[in-house]
Amino acid sequence: MLALRLTRSARPAVQLRRLLVATASAGTGFLFLCVLGYAIGHPGASAGSLLLRLAWCAVPLAATVYFALAVARTDPATRPRPGLSAIGLGPARLMAVSAVTTALSTVLGSMLALLVFLHLRGDLTGMPFDGAASAFLAADASLPLPAALTLLAVVPVTTSAAVAVALRPKDPHRPARPRAYGRFGAYGRTAARETFGAYGRFGARWSRPGRTTALATAAASVGTARESAQDAAQPPQDGTALTAGPTPRTEAPSAPAPPAPAPAPESTTHPAAPPADGTPEPPPNPTATLPWGITTLAAGLAVEAYATRGTTPTTLHLPGGMGSGPAAVLVGWVLTAIGLALAGPGLTHLCGRLLQAARPGALRLLAGRVLMAEATRIGRPLGIVCAVASAAYALPTLRPDGDLGPLTTLGGLLVAGCTVATLLTAAVEARQLRADTTAALLRLGAPAGMLRSAAALRAAALLAVFGPLTLVVAELAALPLAR
């Protein structure tokens, strides 16, 4: 009930994104049902052909899940806010609400796909379009309802599980970074550089960070007390006489009890808590995956280039009227897409650095810093969009006549729409996360036109880098198939 109330009370923009998720789920479910119709209408088809058609639906399924996850991240209704834990809405329950909300949207799309499928088969109001869709829907055979419901349940179950895993609450006491090993295998690293003999002192190997902080605080307190006592016992150095009167009885100052250790900074004892929206923090260095992305991209292009050099290449008959081609080309396309997705954050980070090169002004500095901060959040969807665009450019080479079939066209539009919508949703999420920074800049007197100019400069920089890269990858991907 809580998920239904949050879904109903959302803003129109949020409702639009949920409807887009339902539409993507309907398209993917319809493709699964078309595979079932093909299996019913062609009982003599081999198992490999049916498995290939199911595997071909994995690409729209992955695009739908990725889009649903991006929409769940930007949902303001399931974002942790102060005071919600007091009424039982902690991070775990908000994660469950987000998963249930995603499941409701995808189930709605699956039911819509079933209605459209039954309508095209003629099971509801008669055969539409003069029976043009009966070839791949098996209209003359009965539809096994358990099999249809099982295939339709793939999208809701997969998307809900992905959202639950991605938005699961993180343990604040679990270290965010792997344990670092100091000299000679000692745990942790200290700010001061240890000498060689420091390791041999008694007890140096068994000191813990919390205990070390407490001992250091106590030792500093004792040292301060001793210095104060010594200063009080010494006569004044300015030559003035002591005031007359009875000499107070001086007792040996006893060592004061060590005070309670001051709370150490959160960054040294406890890692920072996850962000308020439940998303994991981006890594501090997005360029770490750039070498792996370039390597994977080069490997994919190499596999595509050498796919047709053999005398008898393995031919793969693609479903949906796409014809046939070398099997290694498909492997090369997959590697190319993975390489672009891995290299996207690093390339976005480099775009931000290039904007700040050569004595930048306030505009270029602001645009570059925002790109560097949002490299992980924006770069990966942008790399996937480049991969889809390059595949769409190279796909017509499989069919020179341009007739790809209705199901292939539907799958291509579904994948392209989901990837572009995911990129736009990631941009909306980044804008929401930097809303406080934008408000602070406006309070400091920054003109709103400069913020819009910075956004346009970021878009132009990304287009200048990723546009030629997409064209080059698309040409190299289509070159083996054009022979």
C-alpha cells in the first residue's frame, strides 16, 4: 500500500519516467511472446534456433533493466530523508518500496504486452490487419498460458532484483576501501613515516587505530599537565618579587586521569555513509577503467577485422530477418560495446580536464569541474549510447535492401530508446545531486546565464569527443561486413 501511495502522489515528471519503464517492459515482453509464438508455429525448429532467438532478446532485456535502474535512482519518493527512520521507513524498507514500485511498472507493461499479443493473434476481437501478424504469432494454435506468464515474469523479476541489489543499504561501519598494508605487512598506514626500528618496538605490531588515537590523546593530556605544573613551580623571570604571604603547600602533582578520547574524524575511524539517494559513491578516479576500456575496444575491433579472413568462417543465422553473418562479428560487437561502456567515464573525465587546460576562466573551470565530478554517473550511459549508435550504423550492412523485419525494428527502437532515456535520466540525477551547489552559486551572485553556458559547454565538449569516436568505431565495425 505504501508503494501504491508513493506512486500515486509522485510528480508528473516521475510518472512519465515510470510510464516509459512500463513501455519498455511491454516491448521486451512482446518480443519474448513472439519467440513463444515462433516455437509454437514451428514445432520442427531446432533447439539452437529457439535458444538463439531467446538470446537475441537479452539485449532489449538488458536495456530495459538498465533504464529501470536509472529511473529508480532518480525517484524522489524512495529517497532517504530525515525523520523517516523514526516512523519505520529506514534504508532497507525504502529499498523494498523502490523495488516494489519498479515491479508495479514492469508488471503493468507485461500485462499490456500480453493484451497486444492476444489482440494480434485474434483471441480477443478477431484477427486484425488481415492476418498479417499470424506468421510469427501462431494464430492457428492454442497459446500455453503458463509458458506465456513465465516469459512475461522475466522482466519484472529481473528489474526488481537489479533495483534491490543496486539500492541495498550499505553498512556504514564497513570500510569503503580495501585494507591497506603498511611496512612489513603492518595493517593500515600512518600519517608520519615510520623508521626501520619503529617496527621492532614492543607492542607496535598490535596497536589498533582506535587504541592508538586514545593513547595519543591521553599522552598529550598528561604532557600538557606536566608542562603546566613545571611553569607554575618556576619563579618568574622578569625580576619581580613574589607576593608576601604564607607559602602555599605544594604537593606533587598527581598524574590526572586520562580524559575520554576525543572522537576521531569520521574519515579515519568510520567510512562515510552512503549518499542520501542510496546510490554508491563514484570512485575517486574514473580514469582507472579507461585502459581496460581501450583494450577491450581494440580487442573487439580486431575480432571483427579478422572475422572474415578465414576460408570457411562460421556462419551465424540471425533471427528477425537480419540474414546471416560471421559468428565472430557478433562477438566483436559485444566486446566493442563493453569497451565503450568501460571507457566512457574516463573519456568524460578527460573532457573535463581538457576544458580546464590553458589558463581557464570561470566558465571553463566550472564546466570542467562538473564534468570531472559527474564522470562516472554520465560517462557509462554515454558510452553505451555510443555503442548502440555504432551498431545501428553498421547494422544495415547485414541487409543491403534495408528490410530488417518488424521484430528487429522493434528491438532496435527499444534498445535505442532505452539507452537514450537512461542517459537523460542520468543527467537528471546529476542535476538533482548538484542542486545545493547550484543554489549556493546563485546566492553568491553567479548569473543564471553563466550556468546555462556551462551546461552548453559541457554538452559541446562531450559531443566533440564522443561524436568522432562513434563514427570511427561504426566504420571499423561495418568494414568486415561490407566485403
